[in-house]
Amino acid sequence: TSQTRAADPQTKQAEALDLYRRTRDRTRDLCADLRTEDMVVQSMEDASPTKWHLAHTTWFFEQFILREHMPGYESPDDRFAFLFNSYYVQAGPRHTRSNRGLITRPGVAEVMSFREHVDASMERLLEQGDPAVAELAVLGCHHEMQHQELLVTDLLHALSFNPLLPAIRAPEPMPVAAEHQMGWTDHEGGIREIGHAGEGFSYDCEEPRHEVLLRPFRLATRPVTNRDWIAFIEDGGYESAPLWLSDGWATVEREGWDAPLYWWRDGEEWWTFTPRGPQPVNLDAPVAHVSYYEADAFARWAGKRLPTEAEWEVAARDLPIEGNFMDDGQLRPLPGQGRHQMYGDVWEWTQSPFTPYPGFRPPEGAIGEYNGKFMCSQFVLRGGACTTPLEQMRPSYRNFFYPHQRWQTTGLRLAEDG
Amino acid sequence: TSQTRAADPQTKQAEALDLYRRTRDRTRDLCADLRTEDMVVQSMEDASPTKWHLAHTTWFFEQFILREHMPGYESPDDRFAFLFNSYYVQAGPRHTRSNRGLITRPGVAEVMSFREHVDASMERLLEQGDPAVAELAVLGCHHEMQHQELLVTDLLHALSFNPLLPAIRAPEPMPVAAEHQMGWTDHEGGIREIGHAGEGFSYDCEEPRHEVLLRPFRLATRPVTNRDWIAFIEDGGYESAPLWLSDGWATVEREGWDAPLYWWRDGEEWWTFTPRGPQPVNLDAPVAHVSYYEADAFARWAGKRLPTEAEWEVAARDLPIEGNFMDDGQLRPLPGQGRHQMYGDVWEWTQSPFTPYPGFRPPEGAIGEYNGKFMCSQFVLRGGACTTPLEQMRPSYRNFFYPHQRWQTTGLRLAEDG
Amino acid sequence: TSQTRAADPQTKQAEALDLYRRTRDRTRDLCADLRTEDMVVQSMEDASPTKWHLAHTTWFFEQFILREHMPGYESPDDRFAFLFNSYYVQAGPRHTRSNRGLITRPGVAEVMSFREHVDASMERLLEQGDPAVAELAVLGCHHEMQHQELLVTDLLHALSFNPLLPAIRAPEPMPVAAEHQMGWTDHEGGIREIGHAGEGFSYDCEEPRHEVLLRPFRLATRPVTNRDWIAFIEDGGYESAPLWLSDGWATVEREGWDAPLYWWRDGEEWWTFTPRGPQPVNLDAPVAHVSYYEADAFARWAGKRLPTEAEWEVAARDLPIEGNFMDDGQLRPLPGQGRHQMYGDVWEWTQSPFTPYPGFRPPEGAIGEYNGKFMCSQFVLRGGACTTPLEQMRPSYRNFFYPHQRWQTTGLRLAEDG
Amino acid sequence: TSQTRAADPQTKQAEALDLYRRTRDRTRDLCADLRTEDMVVQSMEDASPTKWHLAHTTWFFEQFILREHMPGYESPDDRFAFLFNSYYVQAGPRHTRSNRGLITRPGVAEVMSFREHVDASMERLLEQGDPAVAELAVLGCHHEMQHQELLVTDLLHALSFNPLLPAIRAPEPMPVAAEHQMGWTDHEGGIREIGHAGEGFSYDCEEPRHEVLLRPFRLATRPVTNRDWIAFIEDGGYESAPLWLSDGWATVEREGWDAPLYWWRDGEEWWTFTPRGPQPVNLDAPVAHVSYYEADAFARWAGKRLPTEAEWEVAARDLPIEGNFMDDGQLRPLPGQGRHQMYGDVWEWTQSPFTPYPGFRPPEGAIGEYNGKFMCSQFVLRGGACTTPLEQMRPSYRNFFYPHQRWQTTGLRLAEDG
Ligand SMILES: [Fe+3]
Ligand SMILES: [Fe+3]
Ligand SMILES: [Fe+3]
Ligand SMILES: [Fe+3]
């Protein structure tokens, strides 16, 4: 749920409308180069078809705003609520999450019409200036931004099963960079505050802001790079059980992992599959598509550890939020230049399980079941990636995935005790 | 492999060209009402996307005819041979049969261009009058007719996962018919011949024509109807273990079967999902979408048995090949009027495992591995269905599926000892 | 069900009692060297613990003879009927066939007491001379003989998971033999009779005796040997997809098969695990522990085929039933000396699916569901093995297993058209 | 790894010897009523056979003490190191953890001899007074105490598959108790220390002792009882998705959970299966055999939460360690009388994932991989159960299991913010 506090109603309304337009446009732009066929398929239960993302994000506005706050609103098809509602607990085995890729109708054109229908209604409603509507619209936009990232990473996963390895965006040469040594920043311990507070949007799980007790620690000045990762591979990292968590090693053996997802060797060279098609691995870009298990094993191999989410947040919150985001259109991690590459490029695994902050209380109602029910067996990631809309990022943002998952743009940064 | 014997070369060539045009047109007509989205998806490993059927049948002509017999032929894309070759034993886990539904590119439009490209070349080549080419073209057309049936039944299966239950063809009222009593025909025993011989196309597995020893038997004058099947259900057929083969009962329990595939109850009425959308079950039409296990249990419940394939062939071969086929466009079994409904409406399970005829020897080369490698654990079906092109049918035709499969248009006819 | 015809009642009674004693003694002897621990475990769903075989064969006598025909009979524990009844369709997931290995009580001692209790009652009852009892007792003994073979092969399978590879019987040197060339016998075609008829015990599935139409054929004079099989391996048999049935190749790939079950290489030498412990593969003994898929692929590689069960029976029925059986105590196939090694050493896969003979009608009642419900997707084997009691063998005996199974003592003999 | 600090060497040696004898005797006593058959079986991958526990705990002393510190020590069988070493990363699929229940030899008698052989050697070695040996022996005893609890709970799980529901110990009437209202204790917030320090044994994961920041909180004065749990069931707790974590609800649906493990209804009465056989559920005893998912859902239903492990430890550490432990021989949770029942009866799920304490560094060497590799996706439990040896308990003890597991004696206590 959202908390967009303060600001006068007029400004809030204008900002919401502006955010709404930018967000909806960005989604449309993401699909500009896609074919109808691309938008239908689902490659695994964790992923969803592009068409579903397009419809589900639209359903969110219809369900929680238009049906509630716009008298006389009519849906183009009431059955969409059934088809595109991720929260609905479905009855039978034939219509489950894993079958999203079998729903060929409504087709892409009908879903696009649905989007236009809802957009027209939302514009009209937002202009009426109800602050509750503005606040919900901002929530809907942040929800859609989350799905924008998933839209890209889910589609990349699906395309990776095509032997032709088609690109989402036209290929483009990767900038070359000099090797960049890893340095360390020192951070004091003590009682600090983390979590979201004050104005601006945040999700329920970022609250309440609360005190944490930190011990002195050090953070690397850049994420782990592909060059680093190749050293790990060449040192037998994927074959050495003592480096791994017990569950991680079982996964390595069962899945036959020997490199990050989407990597393969061509002679002496490592290649990878990206939204811009197959490319040689860029040695000085941050490694991506590694699981928590791999990140943890790498850190142990390096004699370091992963940071906690509190350490990350305390270290990051005074840095400017800038870096390689979805808005840059690269959609691949790049060799770093910015401030420690804390933001952008890759989501950074922390050692922190995704748990409720002290005093956490999920909000009432359907929107309220948003994050709390996932607080089990997942780990927090921080900082955003090249597939993340910049606007979505803030120091307190908590992303989370299961430790075996690696189809997201996930990397890591090393830490150690101070 | 094929045997189209005798007939002078000129006639053969003309017939082949005619068959080629009719077959290719029929495939195109089948897709006329489909959307691009429908043509991409795959609902299970046994099924394939429409787009794959369109491309694979075309690849067959390219691979075995154009590349071999047309000097200078150039494929629009050599990689299609890799993507649409069902016989290719694939290397890695990412590009397997179960992932056909993830191949979004080439798209439908490119596949249609591929079809046109091959059609133009085939027309030119067929006009040159090489009898070997004509014979291969006939084989390719029969291969495509098999895939026409699969195209419809595979798509029906995929659409059945859509809660909206969209129709492949526009709905149309079902003809009403009076209840039709089941009679019996008597057949003598003795040494008889079955299998294909003489002119006309057939597959390798229909040969050699050979003698079989039959005992006197009786065949029902019509297939088992939905009315019959409801009596079986209401008598507890799906709950009575002693009626079932051991493997069949395990399947009933594991899958929770309690009616044919695509059936559900709405109050007092049974409904089913067909290529023309959801419809009340037509009581006097032959039951379809039952597995061998179900057909066998029904026969035991009725105190009868399934016929052998030899009995079926001997009884059917002097009947005219007429009935409700794909060409009629109904795509649903209808109450019967014809000669015992031996042909058309539903494929009829026999009690005969699909095994080689005595003296069977698979032909040399890639085309030759056509049927022999499937001669294990499948059962023969006879007679063709409302989803079968009429032209494909002949008395010796052997269709075959695994005993648990029921997404094809499969029903049964009762038999007993004479 | 059984048919022991003719013979005067007195003789029948005496023969039944004698058979009963010999059979029950043989079971006890089989367990003489086993430890209590050996007798509890179950290594897969297809197999059962020794203890279960001991109790289940005893329950059979109690259930179908003592409870029916001995007034006042009292079971030591009525719950045994529930625990040791393979036909009982069980209610919940916790007490299923795959959990037989978790039933630790009653223990081995109690099961042995149960056996003694039933033996004493059976002796008394058999002495009363009721011919129906005698006939049922013969059936129970044949049932127990089947379980004697399973007892040995199931236990071998379980012991194979122990890295120490313990032996069921004390090791003993394997007789050395000269290489034995494979010759061929010629057989005429025509109408012949197969199946059981006349006196002597048989199972329901061996009847009715009926005419079959054979074409001239040739049979090899010995089974395929380990030496032959190694040639197949070395020629790449396990890596060549075109040799295999489609289902067979999928199994080879999924299971990683590259040799018969229980084989491994030690340097240049092949070893195998037998009831007499680990041993070097005896080159001139018949190959054992191969599946139907492997047998079929071997035959294709050799340019031959497997015989039909009718061919086998016609060729075997005038040969003396002699060879290497369980009674010899070897429990391993030996290089052959006898008459073509048709009987004993290894069960020989035929190309015949296990189907009902024409006119087959399962007997009434619980004993009657004996074989009919397994007539689907299995293949017939003929001839008996070194793990089969000699007394169980007759020319019409039909053994059957699924084509992927290979924990039985299964081999093959080649055939070709005459 | 262990830290038994201070105390003069002589005392340490005497204490270690005494602990050794008591621990080894307790294991033997646990098996006194078992049959050989009981000791062989394994009911799931998470569990191990009794025989394996007996041998593995003995192997631990042999491997880490006798082989290292006793010159000339000879093992009765060097292959035991391979069979009973849980840490060994095994090569092939045939000899894996899930096959422990197939290792029938060495048998129970040989394992008992192995125990005696090691005991005799350990006694002699301990008398020599090497403090390093004494310290390792204490570690080995604590290791064995952990396995004593598993021995009982693993065997209970295996016996639960036997329809006869045999008892581990002779049944004995359950004490009746008056209903006991749940009260609350208040605890202040602030910086507190948790973790182990100073003298006495502990595992590596209990260290380092470190500061935590607590907020005021309240703890229930007793665990949740069976009476409470029945109210949850009757209020539809198992059918209400919003009460559950997302992973928890998926488990409820997949497994069909509707009550704690081992519960079933008999008319109006709930029954459960215990080490003393089937018994009516004792309404005022703490609920046991619930998973983390269930504990978490119950707390949400009750409007409370689970405590953190830090809260639990701070609240418990000044209470006497007394309660219903394995030493009492009840082996079932009892209605409470003691000090809030913090210790004994049931392990209490906390909301804390099992993660490394700040500054945690696993010890060097094989013993060192003890706990660290499990620090992923598991939750901490505190307080010990009726199946836990009292001697094993201390305020800092961290037990841990996966959130879906419930075959241990696991219950819960409610907490709320102060
Ligand atoms: Fe969403
Ligand atoms: Fe094909
Ligand atoms: Fe049996
Ligand atoms: Fe251990």
C-alpha cells in the first residue's frame, strides 16, 4: 500500500496524472518492437506473458480505482477481472497461474483496447482531483513499474528457449571500459534508522521506519564483475561443495549449474543472452543472473560476505540515485562509472531474509495483502537494475526473490566486518 | 513411406498436383478464423502449436523433395530445418519438443511466406513430371492431412484452458436425432487377408498384406453413444475398480477422471467443449474423447469387448467410405445415419496393440523411420473421425495412440464372439 | 485360476500335499541365509520386502482355502488380511503399495509363526481329501512359486543399493565354457495350436487353447550372450537412436542406460552384481537384466527380430523342460549346454504384447481377477530363468513385464522370417 | 563446534567421561523396546533409520577422536566410515541419503558391536586425560543427543505408516489437567545481549554473543494448546487463504492439510499418534507437530505474532531449565505446570530465520561445516521438547527446521508488541 503524504491536493493531482501518463507510455514503448507472438507465451510458472502484464496492470486501475471511485464506469469485459487478477484464488487445475500462457483470447489488440479504455477513464477521473484517487493512481503506477521490469525479464527468459535467440531490442555495441579495481568504504556502527518515512511513495513492507543496531562494516566500491565471476568459475567455484549452502549445492547438482543463467562458452570466450541478443560477456560489467546461492558461494570464496539490507541502506541513502536504469534503454549492465554503482545495473543480493520490520502491520483490505504474505524464504535485494524504471527506486526499496531464482537482473556486492 | 503403384506417369503427376493444391488449401482454410495468438501456444507435450504444424508440414516438402530433387532450390531460412523438424534428436534441454510453444519467431506471417515459397517451388517441380517427385508429394500430402487433424485437436486442447472457452469455428445448432438402437452384424471366421495392397497410397505400417485367422464375431451396428456413456457414468462406471485394467484404474484415480475429456455437468445436463464452442452433450452422437482405458472398461461393463483391428478391417472394407469427416466442417460427432457409422465421426479403439504386421520391414532412410519406432504400448484405432480429412481414409488405415490419451476424437464400437 | 483336470481324487490329494510341502520348504530355504534386516526393506514400488512375500503367500492360503473350507479356522491375527493382501484397493495415501517397506510389525518371527500356523491347518485340511481344496492348494503353490522368484529378484535389487554389495548366497566360482556359436533352427508355417489344454496346472491367461496362423520362421539355437551384448555396447548400441523404439530411446536418455542393470566397468573388465555377490561378467552366459527396449534394439542392430510368443511356444513344446532353474541353486545364468537353452537361465522377451487369447474369459470371483487386468502395455516372456522354480515351468507359461523393467532375470533369443 | 572453557583438566575429564557414559546409555535405553525390523526402515528423505543413528553417532567418535588421537586404533570395519558419514558427498544415485533405509548390512547386531568397540576405546582414551579429547567427546555427546531426538521422531514417522500404529513405548494414561488460561508477561525494550558466552558447551551458531536492539514486547505465559488449536480448526483456519503465507497456503492445498500431523477425527473426538501409541488429543497439552506455516497462520488468526528468537532468549534465560523432557520418559507434551512451560514439551517456532549472528565465522575443518551451511530458508525454534534430552538444553540453543516440516515435536507460543 502507499503513503504519499503532504503536498497540496492540486500538486498531488497534477503529479499523479503526469506519473500516470509517463508510466503507461513507458509500458507501450517497451512493446514497440515486439511481435504479437512474443506477447503470448509463458516460459515457466514464475514468469508471465507480456500480454498478461499489459492486462493485469490495467485491471489493477480498473478494479481498485475505476470500479470504486467512478460512478457509472463500465468495463469492456467483466470477465477480464477473472483472467487478469493475480490475487484471485482459482478453483480448478485448468485455469491456474502456470496456464497464463494458454489464454490466447482476448488477443493483444483487445488488450490494447482495454488499456485505452481504462486510460481514457483514468484521465477523466484524475482530473476531478480526488486526493484518494490520486494516491491510488500513484500506487497503480508503481505496481505497473514493477511489472515493466518483469515484462522484460520474463520475455528474455521465454526468448532464451528459441534457438535463434531473437533480440527484444536491436543490438548495439557494448561500451568498452578499463578494468576497475574494487576498493572499500568504511562505515561506523551504532544505532541507525532504516525504512521509509515522510513524503513520497513506498510499499507497506518498507515501514515502519525503525532503529537497527549496526556494527562497523565495510562495503566494496563496486559490484562483483563478470571478470571476477570468471575467476570464480576457473577456480572451480561451481565444483567445490564446501563453498555452498546445503540447499545451494543440491541445486547446483540438480540443475547442472556451472555459470550464470544465459551464459555459454564459445571456445575461449564466454557469451551471454541479453535483451539486445547474444553478446560476448563484458568483463568489467557487473555480473547478472546469479542466484542468492551463487552470490553467497562467491562471497565465501572471496573470503567476504554479503551485506545486510540495513548496511546497504545506511550506506546508500546519501548517494544520488543515478546509474544505468531502464530509462537509459541499455537493458544490460554496464561497466561502472558512477558513485560505487550502488543504484542501477544489477539488483544486489543481501544476506537479509525478507521479514517484517518491527511493528509491521499489513494494511486492511485486498490491496493490503500486497507484500506480507511473501515474507518467508526469500532474500532482500537492493539498488535496482538496468531493467528497473529509475522512478521506482528509493533507498528504502526492498525487492525480494527466492534464493534459487536467477531470471531477474540480479548480482551482488561484497561486504566485510569493519 | 508410400506406395502409389501403377497409373501412367502423366495421370500420376496430374493427380499429385491436384492433391497438393487441395491439401495445402485445406490447411489454410482451417486457419482462416484463427488469431495469431491462437497459433503460438502449446498446451502439453503431446500437442503442438498451429504455427508449428503449418511450418513442419511445409518443411517436409522442402526437406525430402525440394532439397533432393530441385537443383538450385534455396530455402528462405536454413534454420527452419532445425526448428520444424520433428525427427531431429535435439541436443539440450532448452530446445525440446515440450518447448515448441516458446518459439515465437519466425512468426505466423513468416511461416505463411515460407508456405508460399515452398508452394511456388513445388508447383514448378511437379509440372516437370518426375514420377518419384509425384510419389513423394503424395506422401507429403498425406503427412499434412495427419497434421490437419492434429492442428484442430491440439488447438481445441489449448483453448480448453481458457475460462472463456472460445470457439475455433462459429457455433451452429446440432442436428437432433431420434434414439437409434444398437444392432449387431454377424461375421464368419476363417483365414482372411488384411493390410494394404495394390494401387493407392498407404503407410509402411499397413503392409505387407497378410493372412490372419479369424473366429466368428459380431460387431455393433453403431458406435457407443453419449447416451450409452451417461448410463455407464450413472451406473458408477468410473468408481468400480473391477471394470478397469490395472493401469487404467491408476489413471482414473490419479487424474480424477469421472467423465470423458471436456465434459462437465451443469445441473442435470452434461455439457462439452467442441471446436464450435461449449454445447450440451448430444445424446445420440457417438461418444468422443475417451481413452482406451475408458473404452475397455465400458466394454467390460457392457458384457462385450472391443473388436480387433483385423475384425474391424474385414467388416469395413466393403462398406462405402462415407460419413462425417473434416470436409463436412461439422468438427463434432453427429447422430448416425450412414452405414453403421464405420467411417467418420470418431476413431474407434480396437483391442489390438500397434505391432508390426508379419514380414514388416521399415523402408530405408529418414522417411522410413516413419511408423516403426512407435510400435510399442500403443493401440490401433480405425475408421476416421469428424476431424479427419476424408481423403486420408481407407480400410487399411491404422491410427494409434497410447491408452491414456484422449485429446483426439476417439470413441468405440462394441464387439463379441460369434 | 487353475485347471487340474482328471486324475483320481486320491492321487490329486497326495500330489497336492506333496507339492504344498515342497513349495513351502523351498520358500523357507530361500531365506535360510538372510538376516532379519534384509527381509524388511523395499527398494522401489515394483518390488516388495521378503517379509511381505512370506506373509502374502501365506495369506493366500488362509483367505481362499482355510477361511472358505475349514470350519472353525482361526487366524492368528485378522489384521494380516489387511496388511498382506495385494488386491485390496487401499483407502489412504499412507498405506499404499509403495509403503510396504515401512511395515516393521508384525516382525519376521511373527510372520514365520503365521506360516507355521497356516501350514499345520493346511496339512490337516488337505488330508481330508476335498478335491476342490486340493485344486486350490495347487493354485496357491504356483502363486507362491511366482513369489519365490520375486523374492530373490526384489532382494537383489534392494541389496544393489548397499555399497558393500552383500551376497544372498555364498559366492562360488562360475563354470568356464568355450564360446558357443549361434546356429538356427527352421520351422514351418501353417495353422498351429497354442495355449494350455488338458491336465496339469495353468493360469487363466494360458487359455483357451486356440489356433494361430504362423509363417515360416527361424529361431536361434541359443540366447544372446554377454559376449554378444558387449559387441553391441562397443558398437555404440546405446548411443544410436535409430536402433531404438521411440519410448526406449527416451528411457535410455532419461535413465542414462549404457549397459544392462547391475553392470559396471572395472578397467577393461565388465562386472555384475548377482545373488552370489559381485562377479566378472561371464562372456558365454546369456545376458540378463535387459529390458524389452534393449532386447528390441539389440535385435534390430543384429538385423534380426524377437520371436512371437506363438513361435516360441511351437518351437519349445517338444523339447524337454530342463536347464538352469532355481532348483539348481546357481541363481545366475550359465553358459549353455542343454537343448538350445530354451528353458531356464533367462526369461526371453518376445515381441508379443500380453493380450487375451481369443475367447478368453476371466474366471468369476476374486481369484479370477488374477491376470486379465494386466493385459495392457506389457510384453510376454517365455522359458523361465535361473531364478524360476522348475516345477512352475510349462510350454504355455506366459510371463509378462513392462518394456522398461529389467530387475527380473530377463534376456532374449533372436528370430527371423523363414 | 564446541567451547568448553575453564574448569581444571581433571574435572573436565571426569565430567566428559560421565557425560559419555550417560549419553551412550540413554541411546541404548531408547532402543530397549524396539525390534530389529523397526531399526532398519526410513520413511522419507528427511528421516533416517534407527540403525543409522546408532552407527552414525558412533562413527563420529571414531572419526574425529579415535582416529585422530588414539595411536593404533583399529576400526572393526573401515567401510563404516563410508556408510555412516552424513557429510560425505556421495558419488552416484544409488547410494544417497534417501537410500539409507536400504542398507540392511551391517545389521543391528554388528552396529551394536561397533558401539561397544568404540565405547571401550573411548573409555580408555578418556582416562588418559587429554583435555582436547575431553572437549571433543563432549561435542560428540551433544551430537548424539541431537540424534536421540531424531531417532524417536524419525521412528514415530515410520511407524505412522503402519496401519496397526504400533507404539514405541508401552501406552500409559495421560494426566488430566484443568484448563489453563493464557496470560502475558511484559518485557522492556533496549539493547540486550544474546548468544552463548563463557563456560559450558555450545554450537558454533550460538556465537558470538552480541548485542541486539529490542522493542518492548509481551509473551504468552504458556504455549498454544490443543484446545486452542481445535478452535482454530473449527473457525476454518485451514480453509482461509488470507491467514496464510503464500508458500504456506500452497502447501496446505498440495498436501491437503486440515489438522496437525498425526491427527485424525473419530466421530466427535480428535485422536493422535504418539510414541505411546494412538491416544485422544489431550486438550490442555501444548499442540505439537505443526509446521511454521501453521504456527504463523495461527498467530495471525489470533491477532498476535510469533516471538523473535532474541525475545525468546531474553525472556527465558533467567528461568530454571525444567519441564517435560526426554528424561521424563513421557515422550508426549503434557498440560503445563512449570514456569510458563518455556522449556520442554514442544519446540517453539520463532519468526526468526536461521541466520548467522553478526561476526559469525565457522570453525576450520570438517567439524566446522556443522551448522553454517544450513543458514538458508529455515526458521529458529527454541526451548526443547518432550523428545529432547534435558542435558542438551540451554537458553542460547538454536534449533532450526524448514517451514513446511512438522515431523518434529514442534509447537508455538504467542507474542505481541509491548
Ligand atoms: Fe501485480
Ligand atoms: Fe510430422
Ligand atoms: Fe501375489
Ligand atoms: Fe549427525
